[in-house]
Amino acid sequence: MYPVELTTPISKDLTDFGFEGLSSPEAVENVLSQNEGTTLLVVNSVCGCAAANARPGAKMSLQHDKKPAKLVTVFAGVDREATERAREFLLPYPPSSPSIALFKDGKLVHMLERRHIEGNSAQAIANNLAQAYEHYC
């Protein structure tokens, strides 16, 4: 677990932008098991690629006309149980933080793992997500 003094500003980077922070397995279940609509899930992290690429890319992607109806986040290393439950919805992908997933009607339809985030710009991540929104949202 990380100190709250470190993680609160990192969490707020997304929650202040409109993402709902999910901190319990029940909250994750309630949102990701929805059978209607689209949901973007960001598995947040304290690492540099989350700060430089994942969070900014996810936020930039929402400037497009088509976008997910619901925005949620779990914080790896902080909300352990919520993150574990979210990762069950991300199967068959292995645990990855940061990561970004798009769900449609309760099904995982698009996934960016850490390996897709590291070394890519926030703009490239935003463009990737925007293309997924065009198809699924």
C-alpha cells in the first residue's frame, strides 16, 4: 500500500475529471456487470507511464464526439480488493497497471495493457481509444 499523501493527488487526476473511483469489489461488480451501455475503466497506478501517458491519454480521448457513457477507475496498490475484482472482468488479459479497458453491454471489447501504454505518447493512446469509441460507442 502507498501513503495516502502520495495517492490522493494521483486519484484526483481522474476523479476531478469525471471518473468515478471504485474502491470496493461490490462497486466494481455493480458497474462492470451492467448489460447496457459503454464504460471506460482505467486501472490507475503510481508509475511514471500512468502519469505521463495513461491518465492524460484517457482524458484526451474524451474530447471526441463519441465517448463512453460511464467513466470509472480503480487504483492498483491502493484499492487492492476492488482492483482484484476489476481484473476478473479483464480476463483473459493478465494483471497490468496501468491499463485501460472499454466495456460495451457488460463485455470487454477493447484493452490497452501496460505494454501498449509504455513508450507511447498520451496522444497515441487517446487516438487508439478514440478509434475504439468510434466502433463501440
